[in-house]
Amino acid sequence: MPEVIGVRFKRAGRVYYFDPAGIEVNAGDWVVVETGRGPELGSVVISPKQVLANEITEPLKPVLRKAEEEDLGKRVESRGKEREALEKCQEISSRLGLPMKFISGEYNLDGSRLTIFFSAEGRVDFRDLLKELTTTYKTRIELRQVGPRDEAKLLGGYGRCGLPLCCTTYLSEFNPVSIRMAKEQDLPLNPMKISGVCGRLLCCLSHESSQYSIMKEKLPPIGQRVITQMGVATVVGGNPLKETVLVKLESEATVELPVEEVKPEGERPSKKKGA
């Protein structure tokens, strides 16, 4: 069985698998690996482990070496160059009248390739921009358009909860989020209240969706006639988190009761302990 390690290039980024190539590494080590973009610096997040050959979907690229101080220094140095490149991109695109917003720039470790991430409302013909950038920087340049979610992940920020965005802290991939999840959690369907800084539905709607579904199955449906210790009533609501049911008695009074004290009409409700 081949041995692999898991490497991550960005915080909360996707984990990629590489061949350790006989180099002894552990989780937390910085390594230089060969990628399709040339040599890259990444952090080992999965220690060497053996996997079945059929679990590997493509040929593994090798670890070139454990990172040295010079490698770490190059990465810090490239940060300043990336900011300068973004400013240059914005300057040229404005002159060319291109409606582009430049978000992030990334050099590979040896500086032979520069990737620029940008957002735009639609497709943009950036061939003239690319020509000028290539002439200016004398390196291979890739312009990559990203969507609203990826833009938020690259820029970072804080969510409605006051905490750093989930996508910048631990979400390595975006899971599908639907309006049904908001309905399942009885949230207001006002887009302003259930959308993130990216303008899309909050990723956290998917975190508890399955749990809400499980808990709601324990509750009787709204409108069902039930028997309680206080008599016959009609279900008018419920709280899945508290596992309580809101019922309306024949006296028109509304009472919140634990779900185990409410039974469908025809069954006797369970008595409270000590009753």
C-alpha cells in the first residue's frame, strides 16, 4: 500500500495528498512539494499513513524537502510583491475599462508563476490586461475569476454572529445550502437575515439542518389534536431544541409542555414523576 501525507496550503483550505518520497515528516511540519503550479510551501496536516491504491485517484506528486528558513523567508517576501501586483492589476484594468475587482494574488515558491484572483459581474475579456502584466512581471500569470463565496473566503471578515467567517477558519469546502434548511429551523425567510457577507445563504444553516430534522420528528405536527394532563388540546407550535410542544387548550389558553407529556388523541398522556 502506498504511503501518503496530507498538506494544506491555506488556513481552512482543501487538503491535498502527496508522496512523502522517503522524507520523514510529521503533522505541523512545513514542507516544499511539487504541484501543477510549480514548487509550493505547505503545512502537513495529516501524518504519513498507508492507503489502498484504489483510493488514490491521480498520480501523487512528491514532497521535495522539509521547508528551510530560506523557504519561509521567501514566502514572507512574496506577500509584499503580491500586494504590489494587485495594485498594478487595478491600475491597468481601470485604464482599460475592465469591470474587475482584484481580491488576492499568490506567487508560487520560486516566483515562476503568479495567480491573481478576481471577481466580476460577468465574463471579462482580460487578454490585454494579461499581456501587460506578463510584460511587466516577466513571469507566467494566471487570472482566475471566483464567485461570491470564494471571494468572502479569500478576503475574510466577520459573520452575523460576530465571529470570524466559517469559510476562513475551518470550512475547507462549501456544502450545498438551501432555503429548505431555513424553513426547517423556523428561521425568518427574509434574505437580509439568513444571508452571509457573500450575499448567499449562510453556510451555518447546514450545520444543524440534520439535527433539526431528527428533533422535529419527535414533535407532533401543527393542527394535530392531542391529549394532555389538562385535557384535549390542539398543537399550535413547538420548540425542537427544548423538545417542547405549544398547545392550545379548549379554554383557549396556550401552554408549552414537554413532548413526552403530549399524546395523540386516543392515547393517554404519561404522568409526571411524583404525580
